[in-house]
Amino acid sequence: MTPGTIRVAVVDDQPLLVSAFSALVGAQPDMEVVLEASNGRQATDALTRPDPAGSAGGRADLVIMDLRMPVMDGVSAIRELRAASATSALRILVLTTFDDDELVLAALGAGAHGFLLKDAEPTTLLEAIRVVARGGSWLDPAVTGTVLAHLDTDGRPAGDASAGTGVAAGAPRPPTSSAASTGGAVPVVGAPAGPYEPLTGREEAVLALVCRGLSNARIGERLHVAESTVKSHVKTILGKTGCRNRVELVIYALTTGLVQPQ
């Protein structure tokens, strides 16, 4: 195996999908499929089993995980993998469908690092694998609506956790203050944990509108300021919160209670 190669485990109960994903991944010069499994139990047993060198979980860097599977579903498998010391650092990219709303929320709470729809383009899947393997997050735009729609008035989802939208997001920073726990929020893998520099009143207003999905132009209209001014505010807010893009900013603001869901 070439140094730097991403070792991938493919877990899905549909044999054709497993074959397709494995063929796609295996054809990449920087990736290698090291495990195929048809359910969560097979995956967890194989990934937590010590390899010949004696290091459990050393055979994979990232798992492509389906959610709906027999014997053990994807959410249960994610929980088990993240709980085991040997596989706690394993990166997990969930493949889901539009009708997996509650499972998506539960998977995020279990510790998944990325969410991608099963009908995504092959190039998108490969990009998501690389981003998540490097320590980032990948959240499909379709998943964003699901999560935000389930957020309750405490800033937490009605299921197990919370999430955001769909492009690459940066790696998390360790929490160093109580700001991250405001409102009893559930932390999101891939979003900064704090602390953040306090925002001005105008920046808070801009952030609230960003979290409602408004463009810079629309925010400018609402606040009666130029679009360039809004862009400047957003840039400042990103710097103060440690977020790298609007996607991560929305996740951070809603899950820390910095902005209360509408």
C-alpha cells in the first residue's frame, strides 16, 4: 500500500451498491478498499478485531456507512465504533436517502463526520471521502433542511443531534470554554467548539439572517446596508467564531445557542 493511501471500508446491505462503491474507490490511486460488509455487525466485528500486527481497527481509515441495514443498523454501528478505543478515531461518511430524516439526526448524534445522498455524483463521493479522511466534514445540502427542520426551541434537534449544510467544513477545535455548551446544545463533529469572540449587535443581526438562509444581498435589503457591508460583517463573524465557511457557521450558531432556531 502506498503511504498516504486512504483505506476505506464499505458497509451497505445492497450488494450492487457495495460492488459499485468498491469499484469506484478502488480505481483511485490514493484509495484502497480494505473491507466490505453487509451490515453494521459485520463491520464493527471486523474493524475492532486486532489485525495481524496487533493493532485493532488499523485496517481502515474511513467507513462509508449505510443507515438502514439488517442485524445492526448504521447508527448503532457508528455508536459502537466511536465508543471503542481502537476505532474512536475512525472517520465515518454516511450515505443516506431523502426519507432517512430521523436516522440522519441519530447518526450525527452518534458521531458521523459526513452525510452524502446515495444519488450523488461519483466525483462528489470521492471528494467527500478525501475531505472527511483529512479531518473535515461533508454535509449534503439536502440533509441540512432535514436537520434544521427538526431543531427544537432549545437549539437541539428533536432526534439525537444536529447538523448543517453540504460542503466541506473544517476540523473541530477542542472546547476551551463554556460557550460551546450554551443552551444545552449537542456538539457537531467538524464545527468549532469555541470559544468565540463576542459579536456586536449588528453582527448578531447578520448572523441570525445567515442562519435563515438569506443571501448577502437579501440580508443587505433587510438591514438597509450595502451587500459589500454584509460581506464584511460575515467575514468578521467567521473570524470571531473560528468557522471556515457559512455552512460551518450555521451549524456552530444553531448548535451552541448563539442563534435560536426560528
